[in-house]
Amino acid sequence: MEKDPLTLETRRRIFQFIRERPGTYMREMERELQMQPGVLQYHLRVLEEMRLITAEGDGFRRRYFVSSEIPLRERKILSMLKLETPRRILMYLLQHPQSSFEELRGQFGFSKSALTFQMKRLMAAGLISAEKQKQGTVYSVVNPEEVARVLITYRVTFLDRLVDSFVDSWLRLS
């Protein structure tokens, strides 16, 4: 294995792209860097073996991060926030803690099964909690400050007006 894996221009470009867009995934890199899948996979593998980058699965794809820059918990939060539906649910729960299942269904128009899937996924990631009450189950973000901080820190990587609006209002209220 090479002593400095970043001596190659291709690898430096990949590494820099991941640094600028933490939580990026393979297809996004292929498109933006205009690289063939096999070439990209090879260089990603080398960068992972050298522990310069790390990948986290979000249930659908592997998301890449510079190993030394983002702690594990933050990578897991960011991986989930990169998915539009979980991101929307988390932003809503940050603004409306203790929301019921029916409130969430009404807000987003999801079927019961679709919302159940998303809520289980967010609970498995340790991002939301469910609390049984007399009127039913209510949901809240486990660590709202941490999730909001990740949203604020990586705001530019989402390209989402809802995130911009959320961050602006969160910062005004803080």
C-alpha cells in the first residue's frame, strides 16, 4: 500500500469532496466528480483501508465521512438527516415535541405503515423516543440540541429550503 494515499490527484479530489460534503454517497460522487463506478469504488476502498474516510449505512446507501473530522454519533445523526423524510420528521419534532402519531400523520399525509416504518427507523437510530400516555403514544427527539446543532453545522449540505427555514427559526429562539 502507498505511504501517502493522497498523492494521486483522483484520490485527493474524492477526499476533498467528502470533506466538503460529509454524508455524501457513491452515486452522488460519481455524478459530481464524473467518475466511473469501478474507479471510484477502488479509490474509496483505498481511502477506507488507510482510515482516512469511513462509511456509515443509512439503511439504503453507504454515506462517506472524513474519519478524523466527524465523531461517530454525529455521523449517525447526519446519515439520518441526509434522508428527506426522516429529516422532515425530526425538524417537525424539534419544533413540536410530544407529537402524537396522528398529529404526525396529519402533518405529513403518510399512511400508517409508512409512518410506522419511519418512526421505527428513527427510534432504532436512537434519535427519537416514544412515550405512552393516556391519549396514546407521543414522540420527541431524544437530544434536540444535538440534532439541531448537526442541522445547523451541516446546513449547506442539505440544499433544502425547509432546513434553512428551520435553522433560522431555531437560532432566533435559542
